[in-house]
Amino acid sequence: MDEVRRTKRGIGELVAAPHLADMDLSGLRAYRRDLQDEEDKVSYWRRLVHARLDMLEAGANTEGSLSVEQLVRVLGDTGSGASRTALSAVHPAEPLPDLPESASMWDDEIDPHDPVALAGAQEKLRAAEQKLTAYRKALFERIDEATAELILRYRENPAAALSALPN
């Protein structure tokens, strides 16, 4: 690949990733697909963490347990009136990445009316959400980098795109 293409480009222009230069086209596609699969898992975890946080907050604002109607309201929308309708390739039975202290986040029963227990649980969940968000951001950067590399290669050799089609 020519060195001119590997120089820094302006905003909106594609920049090749030197560390991907030695990867063949099928390997690059597989690498990008693996990154996308990992991002699906991380996004799934984030949604679970957000749902747990929303349930704890809703539970703190009730006198007893959450009713079915309250659960539907808490888990069915985002608070802004928009529905939670994310598509996910991850299914609950699939193994998911471990999170720090994940067992205590899901297994511990938290009394939503105990301010100390509630604050501790929310703190753990927010810390997990921050880690997942940072990891997800890094995955997106790598996905974008791999996508840019694929586009640059296809521009250099448009016929190479045909190799991605099934036989």
C-alpha cells in the first residue's frame, strides 16, 4: 500500500490504520465482525445495567414492591417517552463478558427503601456503566478504523468487494 495514503487526512476523510496493513481482506472482515459482536454484548450489558438502575430508582419511590404497571413503565420506556426497542444479536443464554462485582450487582437483594444500600448498589452500577461505556467507545473506534481500512482497500481494488459475497 502506498505511503501517501497512510498520511493524516482532513476531517471526514479516511485514514488507513498501519497496524491493520498486514491483515488480509478476509482477516480484516472477520476482525471487524468480531468487534461488532463484542459491541453487541457490551451494549446488551449496558441495557441491563440501565434497567437495574431504573428499577432501583423506581422502587425507592414506592411504598412496597413495584406493581406490574410500574415495571412496564420503568422497563418499557426511557423516561423521555421513547420506547426501548434496541435490536440485539445477543440472547440471554449466551455467555456475556464478566463485569467487576457482577454477581453482587445481580444476586444481592437491595431494599430500595434503605438509603445506604440503595446508594451502594447505584454506585456499583454506575461504575460498571462507566467501564462499559469506555469499552464500548474503544470498540467503536476500532470498528471505525477497520471500516475505513476496508473502504480504502475497496477503493484501491473495487473487485475485492466481490470476494465478500457468498458463493
